[in-house]
Amino acid sequence: MDAMQSDLLIQVEGMTCDGCTQAVRRVILRLDPEARIAVDLDHGCVAVTTREHSLTIAEALTQAGYPATAMSG
């Protein structure tokens, strides 16, 4: 694992199904192809281990139609 990676938690609105999960994963993987992603539809959050900053991911998700707020990182 890259020493620069960190664990992030991002609150994401509008995720309701597996299609949403896949869309969110695609957005994050475009920013960091090596990211590890766990989506929790019940709580509307995404846990990510990545090199990217949480605000960068939140902004990309928001632009993709999933309003997001960085909770950590």
C-alpha cells in the first residue's frame, strides 16, 4: 500500500440502488484506479482508501449528480 493513502469517509446523497453504487465507484476509480471502496447504501456513505483528498472526491461525486460531503480526511 502506498504510504500516502488515507482512509476517508464521504456522505453521499441520492444513492438508492446497485446502479448508483457502480456509478459512485466509477467516479472514484477515475480519480484513483487503485482506490479501495466500500459503499453503504443504508447509511448513504462511502469509505475509501485512496491517495486523493476527500474534498476532491466529494466534488467529483457532486458533479456526477451525487451530492457529497467529506466527513473525514
